[in-house]
Amino acid sequence: MIKMPSGNSYLDDLRSKPEVIDPPQIDELLEVCKELNDSAQSTFKPNATISSSVRELLECPVCLNSMYPPIHQCQNGHTLCSGCKPRVHNRCPTCRHELGNIRCLALEKVAASLELPCKYQSFGCSGIYPYYGKLKHESQCVHRPYSCPYAGSECSVVGDIPYLVAHLKDDHKVDMHNGSTFNHRYVKSNPHEVENATWMLTVFSCFGQYFCLHFEAFQLGVAPVYIAFLRFMGDDNEAKKYSYSLEVGGNGRKMTWQGVPRSIRDSHRKVRDSFDGLIIQRNMALFFSGGDKKELKLRVTGKIWKQ
Ligand SMILES: [Zn+2]
Ligand SMILES: [Zn+2]
Ligand SMILES: [Zn+2]
Ligand SMILES: [Zn+2]
């Protein structure tokens, strides 16, 4: 049912310049889509009706991801994504014939005409995006799930904030506190073993939000240092509405830090490595601890407020 312009100079043109397709071709391809779609509805609702079958066509048979240009096809018309093409050793994964180097411009054009819902629809995003713009949106979608903020383990759990709060509590046994002020003690019997004091996390609930207080030791050059910082369980634009202060002291000494919590979109490591927090040299930490160098005893007090 492909209607070609009379004389077919069009196709001739395509054959001589395979990279160029004139805009009218899109409409023709959409016609084909409608045919392919075997749709019971007679009215043409572009996205709702064609999207599911075309979406299947746009799924790479090897990696099952959505395909983006250049989309490849074998001589028999089986398609393949450009990421998988180098991996199949020039054999079509579907029919095993030689793959060659054929680009499936028709499918690429069909894809360009599609609009699809954001993949985080189930997380609350109601956005509809052009096929080729969808990836970019999804990489920044405010509804995209967050990664588990727990540091020190390769935890791969993702979810929205209420889900992650429950996960931190139940699976990581993290201490939970209500209120915007806190007073915390970190005691370690051997301050010379950096690993001893690594990764402590407390979750604070205030202003209807959740904050992660990280306290940890890490090696900076040859010397271990301690760092404490706050992360906001939410997006960066919300995080900026809050401030926090941390104070560490003891034995007549005191040090204060004031900062802005970082979103948990920024990885724990990224925040730590940017030193965006209260940094305590080990010698200073030992002074705060009482100076006997046997034990690390740090008292950290803090406050979170809304600007
Ligand atoms: Zn693939
Ligand atoms: Zn094939
Ligand atoms: Zn979205
Ligand atoms: Zn986790």
C-alpha cells in the first residue's frame, strides 16, 4: 500500500543518495504504519494507536533496548541497533544471513514521527516526548527514581524517596531521627584504622523532607581525614532551599561548618571528593577526642533550616 509519486523519480533519488529522504516520505511511511497496525479504530490517533506495534519494531532483537539512528537491517529486513551491530560478526542474529551495511532509514523516520510517554510514567511523570527527545528528557526527568544513598556497599536499589527511606531503615538498619537539630557521637576505638570509621549514615526527617547525614573517614594522600556532610533526599532545586550547620568539638576546641545540602542525585563519592562538608584532619579529631590518641570520640551537633 505504499503510494509512490508518479514516475518514481523519488525512489531513484533515494537510490542514488541513500542518506537523503524528502519530507513527504514521512507521510507515506505513516500510511504504512497504519496498515501495519491492524487497528480496529478507524480514526487516526497517531500516537495512541500506532505506538505499541511500532515500539516493538523499534526494539532491538538482541539487547531489547529502543533503537536510535543508525538502525541497521539485513537483506531480509531484520533490524538491529548500532550498539549490537559490531557484536554480531556480520551475521544477522535473526536469520543468520550476512548482515552487510544496510541502514533502515524508513524505521528511523517512523521513529521520528512517534511520541511516547516518559518511561517513568509509573513514578508520576505524565510527559509525552518525541521518540528522539525522550532519552534526553528521561536522563533529567524529575520523576526518575533515585539511587539508594547508602554508601559503602554496592547497593543497586532505586526508587522514589518514601521507598528509599523504608529501604534504608529496613535493609541498611540506618538510624532515623525526627527533627531539625541533632547531636551525634562517633566513637571508634582505633582511630588509626581508617576503615573503622568509614561510612556512617543517619537519616533526619524535618520540614516534611528527609536528609542523610554522612560521616566517614577516608584517606587523603597519606593521612586519614574525617568528613561530615548532609545530602537532601530529593532534587537539587529543592535541596538549595535548605541550609545546615555542623559543629564538631571537644576538649576545649570547636569547629563549625555551614553549607547547603547536596541532592542525592549527586553520588556520595562525588560530594565527598568535592570536600563539600565539614572536614576534620585526624590530628584535630584526636585533640577533640581528648588527646590520648587511643580513641576517636567526636561529638557532632547540627542544625537544618529552611531559607
Ligand atoms: Zn541492540
Ligand atoms: Zn536477517
Ligand atoms: Zn519523565
Ligand atoms: Zn540500599
